[in-house]
Amino acid sequence: MKQANILVTGFAAAGLASAAGAAPVAYTAAHMVDVIAGRVIDNAVVVADNDDGRGRILAAGPAATTAIPAGARRVDLGAVTLLPGLIDMHVHLTGDPTLSGYRGLEFVPSFATVLGVKHAKLTLDAGFTTVRNVGANSLDDVGLKQAISRGDIPGPRIVPATYAIGATGGHCDSTEFPPDVTVPTPGIANGPEEIRAKVRQLRKWGAEVIKFCGTGGVFSKTDTVGGQQYSQAEMDALVAEAHMLGMKVAVHAHGPEGIVAALKAGADTIEHASLATEEAFALAKAKSAWFSMDIYNDDYILAEGEKNGVFPESLEKERAIGRAQRETFQRAVRAGVRMVYGTDAGVYPHGQNARQFAKMVEWGLTPMQAIQAATVNAGEALGRSKDVGALVVGRYADMVAVAGDPTRDVTVLMAPKAVIKGGELVGQAR
Ligand SMILES: [Zn+2]
């Protein structure tokens, strides 16, 4: 969306400062998407128990049959369709696509944190009220989460992974440096025992999900895009440790062998899944795993990558798998693999997260299924169904309002008319 169209109010007062004035609030709208039933309700109301940014839903449904508590403040959003706040399962809030390749080396680490503050606001304004940050340096994602939780800065709810765990020389290592230049690599671990220790350490530092690199990737040097990078024993240990500690596991995996090994180990979400085969589809279904396929960003990377400093070999890799990933997505949808909405925002500009909806529809999902991927499915895949993903009693009053009917035309999701987080109206189009 164009940021100029959004008037953001109340952020300075959000959180602790405004708690004293907190009150129930009833939002009414012409339509509301019930993402669990997969239908649209007309003349709807959602009542939040609080408008302080921490409110949960007291009641939601058709206005005719939903009781609004006496004393509730009423806000009529008008001729819009209300949806649960959107969830992006794969972002890098501190990433900036224009600083690709070696471009980022002229900046100090805290520069990325500052960018994260800007990107968090762009993401919230785009209607994404929850994100899973799957890989950041310097515990940036934990710091952002802390500041957002306190109401210091605007942004989505963040499920942080901290550092992505990976093998020496693999996708999550700093492979762009020559051997005589040593840089810190806090996410690197090799062998089952080191990997278990790394999972424990990241949890201690604030990780709420574990991300690891199961195969090579597009933006790393010295590896192939699909080659497996952790052994079965290493993946088994990582997933077992994370699950024991109550954390889900997201695995970066493009190639078929790595995807299958990660699924066998019990990984919860397969990120990218570009070259997944029928074997992987069957395993994903049997294991109740999710695919999180970033099928929009190829357009951006190929158009802007060279200008942004992306390594020529990375562009070569993207050309090799971009189209293949979309075809895999289509086959996976047909095979009945369950999808969540993950965009890899950060490799393309933040705030454009909703652009992927149209790609998902173009390649096989119905509009309602694409919306479910970014709401109810994502809430379940996060293990946070009690908090986010649907407009039902007890969950956070996180909502986005759009013009028109997103179950017919998902492109309306790219220009939210209002964004509500925890019952608080945090952004509204003029
Ligand atoms: Zn990523």
C-alpha cells in the first residue's frame, strides 16, 4: 500500500500509557470473513474487551445476534470487509533488499535494528498484525518484539527465531568472506550435540521458534540451492530438542532430499519447498506439516536484484528455481498439502507482504484458501490458535478492514482501509 494513505494514530499512547483509559470497543462493518467456516457474514460486529492494544475478542458475529456490552465505545468502519489480522510466517524485519550482496558491509550492526523499527511499522500498516521472524542478527527480532510489546514503537506481534541455525559453509553461514576474514557466526552448529546446545542457547536468548537451514539457498555463496546441509541425525536432534522445549521448527529447504529429511525429523513448516516431490507432499500430509512457499518475491528479485547488489550467482540460482517453485506450489496444492502464508519479506520490500495473495490464487488456491493460509492456518502452525488467526472469542482483537470482497478479489488486501491490533485502531486510510 501507499504509506501516504495511512493515518496512524495513538501509537505513542499505546500500551502502558493508555491502559488507564482502556474500555471495551465494538467495531461494526458491512462484512466480515469467518475464516474458520470459510464464509462471509454481512452486517458484522467484533467486540474487543479493551482498546489499549492488548484487547481480546469478547464477541463476534452478525450484528443482529451479537450482544454489545453496555458502555462499549462504538466504531463503525463502514462499507468494508473485516478480516482477522494477517500473519506472515516468513519475514526478516531487519533485512533491506537494496543492501544485498556486499552492500550491507558498510553499516554497523545496530543500523539493521533501526531499519527493523521502520519495517515493523510498514508491516503493521500493511495489515499484518503478526509475523514470524525467521532469522536475524544481534537478537534484533527479540529487541523489536520487546519494544512493540511495551508500546514503545508500532509493529506486529513478533514470533522471533533469533539466529537461523546452520552448518559450517552452509546457507546460514557467512560464506561471502574469504578465509582470512573472520566474522562472528552465532548460528553455526555441527553435529547433534552442538546443535542441541545451540537450540537451548537460542531459547535462552529469546527464540520462540527455531529456524534452521536444511539445504543450500539462493543468496549464499559456495553452495548449491538445493543440496542437503544437515544429516538426518542432525535434523532429528534439532527438532527433538526444539519440540522438547516447546518450540516449533521452521526449516529452510529448497531441495527434495533436505525437505524429506526435515519432514522425517518432524519439522513443522517447510520454508521455500521449491523442488519438493510427491514423496515430500505425502510425508507433509502424514506428518501434519505445513508448506510456507514464498512464491511472489521471484518477480522482485529478478527485476531489481542486479541493481540491489545481489551476487550474479544468486540471480542465476533464482532463475533456476523461481518458476519451478511456483509449479511445485501448484502440484502441492493439488496434492492437498496444507499451506501457510510466508513471503520472505526483507528479500523484497517490507509492507508489500500482501502481494503474494494474487500469486497464490494464480497458482491454485481459491481466494478463501489464500486468506486462510495467512490467518487460521498460520495461527495453528504457530501453535498460537488461542491468540491469533481468527475473529473468535478469546483471541486478540487483531483485524484488518479492506474495501470490496477479498474472497473474490484478493488484490484488495494490498490496500487496507483500517488496521486494528489488540482492539486499538492503529491505522486508518484517510
Ligand atoms: Zn528467509
